[in-house]
Amino acid sequence: MGLIKDIYSPLFYDRFSESLSAVLPSFSKQDFTDRIFEDDFKNKEWKERMKHTTRVLHEFLPADFPKAVEMIKKIILTLRKEHFGEDSLAFMFFPDYIETYGLDHFDHAVEALEFITQFVSCEFAVRPFIIRYGDKMLEEMRRLSLHENHKVRRFASEGSRPRLPWAMAIPQLKKNPAAVLPILENLKNDPSEWVRRSVANNLNDIAKDHPELVIEIAQKWLGISKETDAIIKHGSRTLLKQGHVAILKQYGLESKNIELGDFTILTPSVKIGDSLEFSIHLKNNDISSQTVRLEYAVYYQKSRGHLAKKVYKISERVYQPDEFAKVHRKQSFRLITTRKFHAELHQLSIIVNGEEKALKDFELTI
């Protein structure tokens, strides 16, 4: 499998240049590719290559932003005719162009985002506009949530997430998400699962700062449809992991009659690179069937000497009266780029329906 940055290959630029030649008067394919491959291109990572392409494209488009947008639209129409690049990560420089050069041109930028997001998602590019223009931009997002195209409707939800991963957060929405709620209301019954999943992710973002608000929405939306029930369940996943009483009660997740036994850490000393192994027994002592959400938490040792908790889901299913189950799990401590492990004491806990039932120590070693 190649590196993600290598989607920006000579073959890609050769084909893209052909599309530019069909649209831009007096376009020089040789000049364009010469500019692309200068400035130490080989050593640039994916995002650097993408932004470099934005800057080079800017040199070949009209300096006037509204005229440049019209050219970008024509380029995209040409790419569509050639069946080249729809929904491709390679074309993220189109949204980046609007973000980089359109921030002072609100009306033309909004029109461009609405058009471009139907070719390649603009969820990252819209965020500086929300930060700068606030309710004015969010009102446009509310309007776009009623769009006939499902990609635009998803853009309205995904772009307005307070904590969109890999993107800049939106401080005003983290503080007060009220302006996002009409967008989510418009989309809660959307026919597209892709859109509904975005609504759930937006709710989950909001729950990290305003748990009571999401619990209130979950109670209001419950039972509207099976699709809406799925949205609020997925949108409440952080609250469920945190064991919020109200959301646990909504899903009938009680633990008092669920017996946990024989909790054993099979590898009390784990080397970095290996896996922690543990096993438990679980029994439903209730006279009726019970839904059991079974999770475990690892308390990771951090560099400052404190423990940080991360919850992992094992299963969620119905246990019949007197049903007994044995559960065996592994948790990898293989080194990855997004997490650094610290050798010392760690802890493992078992969580049943939001309640931490047992906690044990284990040692991570080099």
C-alpha cells in the first residue's frame, strides 16, 4: 500500500492538466507541472502537497475571486464528464482554495462551497467561515440542510460539528451549540444513512460539552423512527461510556442483578508491543431478561505520573434469566504513532451497564 501523499503523482497532475487545458484560456501544461514539481515537492507530506497545489492553481486562475470560482465550477464539470476524481481525497485543494482565498467574499464563497461539496467534501473548509461570520454562516448551513442533494445536507451537519476530528474546533459552538440544533432537527429523519450518521456524530460532539442537552434531545427523539433511534444511540456513545445515569436509564441499562465473577488478568506483566489478556464470568441473576452493555477501561500511565482512563466496548446484548457467559479479551500495547506508552503501573476495570464493577492493577514493562 502506497503513501497517501503519493496520490499527488505525475500521472495525477498530467491528467488534471488536461482538464485545465480544456477550460483555461492560454493554459500551459508545461508551466503548471513545472511549478508543481519545484520547491522540494518530493519531501512534502500529503497536506503540504495539497496546499502547494492550491497555491499553484491560484497562479493560473483569475485573480478576481468570483471569476476564479466560475472557472473552478467549469473545471469540476469537465472532471465529471471525464469521470475523474469525484469524492477523491486528491481534490481537497478545491475546498482549500475557497478557504484560503475566499474568506473576504462571503456570498461567492458560500455559493462555491455549496457547489464544490457535491464533488468533494467541504466540511473542513467551511469552519473558518463559521468562526469569522458566526450566525450568518450558520444560517446558510441551516438553509443547506434542506438541500435536494444529500452531500450538501451532510455538509451542513458535518461542517457545523463543534469538534470535527482533524479539523479546527469551533469555540463558539463548543460554548453554545444552540445554532446547530435547527440543522440537526432538519436532518434527523434524512433518507440518507450517511447524513444521519453525521447527525449522530454532531450530537456526540455536543455531548462532550453539554451532556444534559443531548440527553434532553435523546429523550425527545426517542421512538420517532428506528432510524432516529439509531442516531441518538450512536450520538450518545460518549455519554454511555461515561456512565451518565439518565441515558443508561433511557436504554434500560441497570447492573444491580448482573453478577460479575472470576475477573482474572491473565498477563499481569505486559511488555510494550504485546497484549494484555483478561477473562471474566458474567451472569444475569434477574428473573427477567436484561440488556447488558459490557465494557472495560484501561487506566493508562501518563508522562506526568497520573492515570488516564479510556473505555472500550466489548458487547451489548440481551441476557436471558440465569444466563451465564465467559468472556476473554486482549488489549494490544503495540506501538502506534498516535499513542505513547509509559512503563509502570496501569489499571484495568470491568464496566457493566455503566457501573465500574471491578478494578485490578497490571504492570507494563519495556
